[in-house]
Amino acid sequence: MNIIINGAKGRMGRIVDACATEHGHAVVARVDFGYGAGEGLRTLAEYQGPADVVVDFSNHAATAQVMEYCVKRGLPVVVATTGQTEAEQALIDAAARAVPVFQSANMSLGVALLADLAKKAAAVFPKADIEIVEKHHNQKLDVPSGTALLLARRIKEARPQAQFLIGRHENGKRTADEIGIHSLRLGNEVGTHEIIIASGSETVTLKHEAENRSLFAQGALTAAEFIAGKAPGMYDMRSIIE
């Protein structure tokens, strides 16, 4: 597969680059706004050569540029950024009407499984208290993590009345409908997500720990392989595991 990596200079972009080569793919363009002269391409528009897919590990602020490029060239795109605004998400949704778009807040198959288990647990214990705790490295920008929100939204599929409480910072009793989401930022933590379901008589804890960042790169490449040749539309990790 011929892959364009957007955000190639970043930590995840470099890992995707290495993993792609290991799996026999060709990285035909490395794009990053942070590149200096002679290092690589600064914008996607600079590359008009052959390509099968764009893998975007840059920043949600580049959404408009990425979607415009992929739609114009008819290229599938893997959106691995998080923190999109409503306007940016609308651009992604619009692009999916023209090209295949794979979007996931977390490129781990294990997290996709965790989300399914969380939804099932919420349905089995409809009155239980549910709290989500996520841990990441101290350089992470978005709070809470996109993955924590992904998990909360899957739980909300079983509890439509649920309300997200992001960080408990005021006095007062816990409400019956809230899902608490708590963020810790520590050192070089890759990513841990824990869901605690407490009924009052028993507690179920679901947990996923990312041991290294290569799993996200491998997941992004799996996503790229999956959407190659697919019809336009929105795809995610559930599309693969189901």
C-alpha cells in the first residue's frame, strides 16, 4: 500500500512510518508543518503522486486541510487525531459522503473490545454508579482523552439519560445519571483507561493498559488496510471487530 503520513514528524507519525516499512508498505509522502527546508513536505497539497490512503496523526486543527485534500484526490483517510470541534467534526462527516473515512479516538482493538464490554455492563447493571479514570503522559493536550469520551458515549448507548461529569470539582452528592470522567497526567504514561461499575453490593472493573505506542500505529495501519477499496462512509474499530 502507498501511504501518506500527515504529522510524520510527531511521536506517533514516526512510529507509524517505522511500522509501515516493517509491514511492507511504502510511505510515499511524509508531511508535517514542523518540517524545515529539505526535511519533508509541509503541506499535503505539495504531494500529488500515487497514493492509496492518508494516515493523519497530526492535530485536529489540520482537519479542514486534510479533508479537502482527501476529497479532492478521492483518497481514503484514517483520522487518528482527537479533540475536534463541532465544526471540524462536521467537515469529517461531510468528507465521509465522498470518500471512506476511518475515525477512532483510539486505534487499539483492545479499546474497541473494552467499549463493547462497558456498554454491556451498563445494561446489566442499569442502576450502578459508573466512573471512568484515564491516565496519560504529562504532554497530552486534550482533557479528558478522546478514548475516555469514546467509552462514555458507548455507555450512553445503554443509558440514554446519562450525563457526563468531567472532573468532580464542586461539593454535592453524586447524581444517579452521571458518568464521572477523571483525568491524570503523569510522566511518560502511554495510556490507561479504567471503568468502574459499582452497584452497591458488587463492583466490576474493566481496564485497558497500552504498553507501548506501537499498538496505536499497528491499529492505524490495520484501519488503512481495512478501508482501502471501501465505499464512502464512516468507519471505526467496531467496523473491524464486528
